[in-house]
Amino acid sequence: MTAAIGRRKRRKLKSEINVVPYIDVMLVLLIIFMVTAPLLTLSFDVDLPSSQAKALESKQDPVVVSVRLDGQLSLKLPDAKQPEPVDATQLQAQLGALISQDKNLRVIVAADKAVAYEKVVDAMNVIKRANVEKVGLATDAN
């Protein structure tokens, strides 16, 4: 009888991980996220131009880029009394010259709340192309 037991083949242990259950769980989670993701997007009206934020204290006055209702840009330097009208290429060149002198230059974008958001973003793109790192938006304090 002991000879019969010894002749039986022993099973070798598998050293592989069975990943089928993990794939099943992953597919279930994928389906759950695909179903719930569209439900998480909400739309609502936004009124951005007013803010309760306090003004930043700075020793240096910022450069102000104004965006008019028709999309015209104007640049007001810290030592200037009035803003001067500029186009996008002039604005990029002037800001590029200023940023080469002072890497900590701050630029504030000011626009009326009736100005299209696209025009404000276009102005910010011109400012970013001039390698200005510190860009802010002007708001009315309540």
C-alpha cells in the first residue's frame, strides 16, 4: 500500500498570480466611473468681477493691462499717469523688455464685467507669452 502512495504524482505548486479576479474588479470599477462621471458635471451662472479678497501688499506698483469692451488693450506702467493703447505684439514686446529687467514683475489684468471672457483670456495669453510669471485679475472690493 505504501508503494501505491509513492507512485502517485504530486502536483507542482503554481508560482503565478491569478489575475482574473483583479481584471473583473477593474472592469466593474471602470463601468461605475463611466456612469457616474457625466453626473458630476454641473453648470451654474458665475459673476466673477466682485471679490472680498484683500489687496496684496507690495513695495512695487504692478503693471496694469486693461481690456476694453471692444477687445482693445492698454498698458499702464507704474510711473505713467495714463494708460497707453497697445496691440498684442506691442504689449508682448514691452512686457518682455520689462521682465528682462525685473523677474518679479507683477501684472494685473483689469476688465469690465461686460467684456467677453475670451478677450480677457487672450490678453492673459499675450502676457504669458512675454514670460510673465505673476499675473492677477483686478476686481472691485465690496
